[in-house]
Amino acid sequence: MMHGHDDSRWCNPSDNESFDSILARAMSRRQVLKAGLGASLAAMFGAPLAGCASGSSGGFEQASPKFAPLPVSIADTVTVPAGYRASVLYSWGDPVSTGPAFAQDASNTAAEQLLQSGMHHDGMHYFPLPVGSENSVNGLVAVNHEYTDDGLLHVGGMVPWTAEKVAKSQAAHGVSVIEVQLAGGAWSVKRPSSFARRITASTAMGVTGPAAGSDRLRTAADDTGRAVLGTVNNCAHGVTPWGTFLTCEENFNGYFAKAAGITGEESRYGLSASGFGYRWHEFDERFDAAKHPNEFNRFGWVVEIDPYDPSSKPVKRTALGRFKHESAAVTLAPDNTVVAYLGDDERFEYIYKFVSAGKFNPGNRAANFGLLDAGTLYVAKFNADGTGRWLPLVHGQGGLTAAAGFASQADVLVLARKAADTVGATKMDRPEWIAIHPDTREVYCTLTNNSQRGTGTRPAADAANPRAANVYGHIIRWREAGADAKATAFAWDIFVQAGDPAQADAAKKGNIKGDAFGSPDGLWFDPSGILWIQTDVSTSVLGTGDYANLGNNQMLAADPVTGEVRRFLTGPKGCEVTGVITTPDRKTMFVGIQHPGETSSERSDPANPRAISSWPDGPAGGRPRAGIVVVQKLDGGTIGS
Ligand code: FEO
Ligand code: CA
Ligand code: CA
């Protein structure tokens, strides 16, 4: 989700010093390496990062994508390279299973919306059927529905505003689990399916981990602090080795309103007088933070869902901390400790990781369901010399004491941002998705942009966030000490600075080897080692200013060894491209198209819903619809081959 505004909702207002900025100015990363510290890093960590190596780093089955790259596009369609085709699978309003068909005039009721695809698809995963198999022709797709455009969602948009429209908006949030199948060369949603379900902003879910049951999570409706209704702003995602889906609650603050008396802790998480204009609190008072202040603490978590059990209750895992979760990239340490990398997408916020206390048991799926409830949450500090540390967020350590406002570990987790401020973590340029290389285990993270870096009294550029007024963003990567994901030390460098070589300002040109792009957001390594990059340049449709040459949002393929980047897919007008996964055989790729037709204002004009885009239904349709696109190679080969 990225609206066009450049306001304070995206800014960490804490004042802990942006780290080592003076040293960063004095000694660039390149100078550090020339000075020989690269060699000492190699000695410390066993091998240099791929980008620091003089030649190949080896180990890739097939890292270099092979296709003719696309030019930029401003067309209202999805474009893929020669030899590929793209088809629409599952759009907003499509029935999940036996539900009603989409009404092009948006007249579906709230009850009908509960049986249909939500809006604004984001992170997703393909789960083969049955669990544990590599079935590439029949499986489940779990996909997030991040938010709603209530100008498109309702007849008449938000006028008049009613309880029924609030219920429909809540029903269009959350997650879909659908069953998909390949037959005769074409993918379709299987209907009916016993697996199909919708999870919404009203679905009953549990709360576990150290903050569950704490005073901060108890409300008038739930004196246990362990039973929450719903999930919202489900942005990127994660997948566990035991086959569950992690959905991440990002801009949850936008749904709450508090007319007056906002506390410092509430302000740190962006609570405001009217939120982002969803207006749920007018008919559902649990979103009125003046009446129910602790409801605000029950969002901003990672939620685990078992897609294989449609009767299972989703669970909010508090051990992973409360912030504006973008993604939860899970990997295993060599000893089967579970590690989840977590980004907090707001300007000057942090990168975290969770390290489990227990170990993954590959022989007993059910035994793994509590692994995300006990462990240590860390936050990243990037040193200017190319090293870094994971700083533990543990009550009683690093100043996280009662005197500092943390009476317990529950407080540390509910107020994870404040805890990270306290231990002195590095303020980043909006961490979005995190991807882990399948062979080297190097970890890559998109830092989508931060136009406020170095402006006014805000933190200056530093080694890990090297550009002031960073409008195009960059991708950082790190390698854990000993290639062990649970290590507390790492080496890092910057994989690429995005930009447009045609810009006059040298700082805006970036250093991409290949096709230009801006605002990297979605990020995923396929099993062959190709790095897929998706973009969210919200104003691309306008074709002006910094983004004039970048066209509609897009997806690119990068070779992590050479750094070469090729444009693979372009989206329709006003969209964001977000969400990508292949089947295990890599012959099918699912790609998410979010908010086609998005305007520069917060919500579309209900009187003119097709002002910018009519994708995917074209002239016969009523309004643009987010959806999942299936990409296949015409010769039946693997994607990128
Ligand atoms: Fe929902 Fe930060 O993207
Ligand atoms: Ca974004
Ligand atoms: Ca995103």
C-alpha cells in the first residue's frame, strides 16, 4: 500500500540518533572495501557477499534470467515478454467457492462480499495439495487483501456512509484461501472447494506469545486478552517450513480514530483523530480508540493461518512484535531453529528478526505450530564498516526496563518500536519485503524510498541508507555470521540503488545494471536463485517528475551474482505489482496486481470509477479490480528459462 501523500504517517518521530552519520559521510562503503576491511569481513564471515566478489560466487542452479526484457509501458494491460502469456485468475468480487458472482455496479452486499475475493491483493503463496507434496497442477493459493478503495467498493462510494458499507469494507479485507487447478493448459479456481475460505476484519482469531493475556490486550469485549476479531491491512506475508501462511498487519493505525487525548505511545504507532478515512469507528465502536483504547494494541501483529485446515483459527503471534509489519520471511538455521525476518514499513523504521527457542520438527507438522510463540526478537544495527549486529529486545536488557516504560516483555513487544528506539537500532528507508537466497542464505530487503531522509531536522543519510531525499529506494543485503540465520552478527552491502539514468541529478540516476525502476517493494527469490523485484511507484500513472520515464508499475528479474536487472512484466494503469510465487515446478507464476486505476487522491470517484483503468474486464466491465495473474511460458518451460 502506498498512497501518494508524503505525510507524517510514514515517519518515525523518535529522536534517537541516526547512527554513524558522520562516519558514513567520511567513509563510503567503497572506500571501506578499498581500505581492506572487505578482506577482514571475509575472514570473519567466511566469504564475501556476492556483490563484493570479483567473479562468480557459484552455487546457482540458474541465476541468470533468460528472456528479452520489456520496455516500460503506460498501457492499461499486463505485458509479459515474447514467449510468455498472462491470464487473469482471481479478481476482487470473484466467488471464493460457491459464492455469488461479482456485480459490476458494486451492488454486492456485505454478506455476499464475505463469499467473494476481497480487494487489493498483496502477498501470496501457493500451497501444493496435499500438504508436503510438490503438486504443481493442483493446490491452494492464500492471498492477502490489503485494504479497500471505498470509492470503488460501494454503490455511491462513501455517500451515504452506512453500517452495511462498514460491514462490506471489513468483509473485503483479510485473506482468501482458494483452490486452484491446471487443466488443458489453463489455470482456474476450483469451485466448489472444501478448502476455500475468507478471513476478514471480523474473523475470530487467537492471540498467543508473551503479550497474550496482558493488560494491554484486554478489552471490554475480551477480558482474556487472547481473543481478537479480525485482521487488517494485510500486506506482505511469509510461509513457514510446516506449510502455514503468515499474514502481516501493516498500516493498522489507519482504521482507528481518537478524537482527542492521543498518548505518546499511541502517537508512536500513528493513531490520529480520523485515521486514514475508513470511518469504521462511526458504526463499529471498537475502532474508536477513545472508547476502546486497547483494541489498538490488538493489531500490528503477524497472523499465522493453516490453509490446509479451513476450520482452523488464525493466531496472532505476539513474539514477533507489534509494528507496521510488511513481510515475515522465514528460514531455518543449520540446527533447525526457525528465523523470521521482519520489516516495519515506515520512514525511519527498523528491520527485525525473530529467532525461535524451539526447533523445527520435519517429521511432525503439528509439533511446529507453537514455534513462533517463544524466542527472541532482535532489531538490526548496520555499522558503517559493513558489519552489523542484531540487538535483542528483551525485557531488562539494553535499557528496556520499567524505568524506561517497559514493565514486562509484553510491554517490549506491544511497544516494539519504542524498544527499538531505546536500544539504538538503525533507522531505515521504509523496509518492505525480505527475500532469502535459496543457496547462499544471503538476505535481501527492499527499502522502497524515503523522500524525507536528510531533510529538515530528520536523520541524515548514512551508510545503509546512503541517499538524502531517497525517492527511488534501494535493496540492501546481508550475510549472517557463519551462514547461520540465528547469528547475532552479520556483514552487509547495498545490492542496488534504484533510479532513472535519464535524470539530471546524479543522485537520482541510481546504479542499476539494466532496466530502470523505482520504489522496489515486492521481493522474492525463486528456487533457481532469480531475484524477482516488484515496484510501487504510486504516481507512475501521472508520468511526470521523478517517475516520468518509468511507466506503470512492473516486475523485474535480477541476477544476484552479476546484478543485471531485466524488466519481465508491466502492469495496467494506476496499479501496484505486488505478490509473486511459482508452483514448485516453476512452470506457473502467480503475480498480484493491486489497485489498478488508483488515482492520486485517497479514493476513486464513484461517479467515474474507470477514470484511469478498466483492467481487467475492459470496456464491458464496471470498474477496475485487483487480481491475480497467471504467467506461463508458451513452450511449457520454467519461468525465466
Ligand atoms: Fe503495504 Fe509497505 O506496503
Ligand atoms: Ca510500497
Ligand atoms: Ca508493500
